[in-house]
Amino acid sequence: MKEIFSGSILVILVIIFFALLLGIITELGWTGITKWAGSLYLITLYLAIVIGSILAGIKSKRMGWITGLGVGLFSSILTVVFAGIMGETINWGVFVLKTLINGFIGAFGGIIGVNFSRD
């Protein structure tokens, strides 16, 4: 459980890092973000889930797919909680679909992480 929590926190931190990075790049004059904002958000989210799941899999050293699945699901819940706190409207159908996708991606990241771990 500790690995899932730390992996999910890493997911949120990676999302914040990439959001700040893209914000800085936009302020420096890159206008491509307006055309690709939706795609960049999904790429950032999925990359963050893979990174967090790999870390959780490395820490758990066993049952990587369950650990990665937990990271994907828990980070989705954290994301929707933060969106609700910020007053965003939540489309529950889209949320459930994205949560399932995040869990699927997280499971593969956890498997990769377990294979990187040293016993």
C-alpha cells in the first residue's frame, strides 16, 4: 500500500512538473501548445502514470501489475479530487473510462518496475 501511495504522489508531482515546464515554454513564445493542449495533457498524464507505476513496482519487488494498477486507479482518484476542489465540472462517464485506461497503463508500468527491481 505504501508503494501505491508513493507512486501516486509521484504521478501528481510529474504532472505538476510538466505543467510548469509547458507553461514556461508557452511564456517564452511557443504557441504550439494551443494547438496540441489536449494531446499534451494526455501524453503527460500517461507518462506520469508509467513513471509512478515503475517506481512503485521497483519498491514493491512483487505483484507489479497489482501495484501498478493501484497507482493508476489511486492517481485518477487524486486527480478528480483536485479537479473538484478547484471547481472543475466532472464528467463521470469520461472519468470512469480514463480511470480504467490509467489502471491498464499502470499495470504495465508496475510489471516493468518489478522487472527492474533487484532482489
